[in-house]
Amino acid sequence: MNITVLGAGAWGTAMAIHLNRIGHRVTLCSRRFEHALELASARENVDYLPGHTWGPDLQVGCEFKPATMEADLIILACPMKGLRSFCETLKADRASAWQVKMIVTLCKGVEPETLLTPSAIVEELLPGIAVGALSGPSNAAEVAAGRPTAVVLASEADETLTTEMQETLNGGSLRVYRSADLLGVELGGALKNPYAIGAGLCQGLKLGDNAKAAYLTRSLHEMVRAGVALGGQAETFYGLSGFGDLVATSTGEWSRNRSFGEAVASGTAIDELLGNRKTVVEGYAALAGFHALIQKHGAETPILEHLYAILYEGLPPHEAVESLFARAPKPERH
């Protein structure tokens, strides 16, 4: 199958390497001309995924129109803040991309201005094209290296088409499940990032293993409540895009969200942590969006509320811990 990956960060590059490895015709497209030249010359993404090379049959481009003209599947691998711009560019060249069967997003979060999920943005700007979301515990370096990984492809498209795309992405050491709960999968993949920041706070504050275990358990319960309130199906959040992604992103040494929380706990200023980064701390922006959404739809989310107070209102992390433990005792609810 002809596949175009738009966005050449770590995750987009890893997916391009995987798809090329299992036999597809793949084009990896960077928005920056200079970056595309570096990728084509080095056959390695030195900036975002160093140490993982590819052969001459993986194509590299920097313009969307030629990269998508023969594509059967387009994968959007940009940060959330760039998704609308990517879709607007695709919209302008839509007539030339007439073979596209589905657009799959790898983005995590909600758009700050509209509070829309990735699939909703794609559907708004590119109506009539099937949309999917790929999510799950998937460290880019491990996928690029061919280490065993399981993810879920969610779409509300016809099951035959979703199954075809599942089979296209599945192979080698990447096992792909499918789901019809597109919203739930997107919410799970995005909600875990703020909670992973909290896991980093626990680590940075040296609260101990008991606290970390309790934190992850209660975060999962809270994620289910929040996700259901926002329209997802409860069982989705116990799957790969919920529980699985929460565990990986909260415990992995590679996790940007976890390390961000750890640095905040150590006293490093948030502006300093966010400034001059090549990579995005997805959970920081996602937290603001989910705070607004939950205020609108309603759900009991004390952990998210305290994380928001720490990151956006200056609440000292140790005071947040004291506040959470001062809450009235109650039955354990699942």
C-alpha cells in the first residue's frame, strides 16, 4: 500500500520505518525543507530519533501535494498544535489526493481554542474522508527498533475499511487491535499525558512506591470517569489507549511528560522547562483543554484539578499532596 506520513518527529519517523520494514511504499514528509534534506542525506532522523536508520526505498519529502498524490493512507504525525495547519494544507490539495481511503492521526490532546479532538478537526476540514486514530503504549524508539508493541486503531468508518487499515498497519513486531470507539480512544491517549506529569511529580517529590501505586490506580479510575463524561465508553479506558498508555507514559524513563513532572517537583520553573524545546510536552497543553471540558461536562476529577492548580495556578506540589489526602474518606468506586 502507498502510505504517506506527514510529520517527521520521533513518532512519525518510527511509524514510517515500521511500515517500510513490513513492505509498504512509504513517504516521510517533513514541513521544513532543511530537515527533509537532512533526513534524505543521513537516512536517519538525527534531531528526533537518532540511532535508527532506514534504507533507500523509504522516500523523504517536504511538500504535501506530491507526497499524497498516490497515497492510499495518510498518517498525520504532527503535534496537536500543528494539526489544523496540516489539515488546511491537505484541504487545498485535496483533489490531487483522490486515492486516499483513510486519514489516521497520531496526535494526542484537544485543540485549545475549540476543544476539538484530532478526528473532529480532520472531519471539519476534510469531510467525506474516513478518519482513524492510532493510540497505545508506543515509545517511538522501541517501535523503530522493532521491539514488541501493541496499539489500537479506532475509527467509526465501515468495519471492512477499518479492518483493511488495521491489517495494513499490523505486522512484524507491531500488533494492531481495532475499536469503534474513536472518541474514547482519542480521550484515553490524551488524558494519560497529564496523569503522567503527576507520576513524575510523585517521583520528583520522592513519595515512595506506595504513593506511586496508589496514584496510578486512582488516576485510572478518574480517567474512566472523565472519559465517560466526555462521551467515551468505559471499557475503552481499560485498554491500550487508556490503562496501557497510562502505565507506559507514567513509568518510562523516555517519557517527556513524566520527566517534566519530575523537574517541576524539583523546583525548575515551568517557563524554563517549556522554552527552547525541540519536543512537545503534550500533557501540559492537554491539561488546560481537559480542565475546560470537564468544567463544561462535569466529572469528579480531583487529581486533574490539583495538577491544573500546580501547573497553571502556582500551587506548590507538596501542598497538592496534602490537599488530596485531606479529602473526606469514601468507598472505593470503580
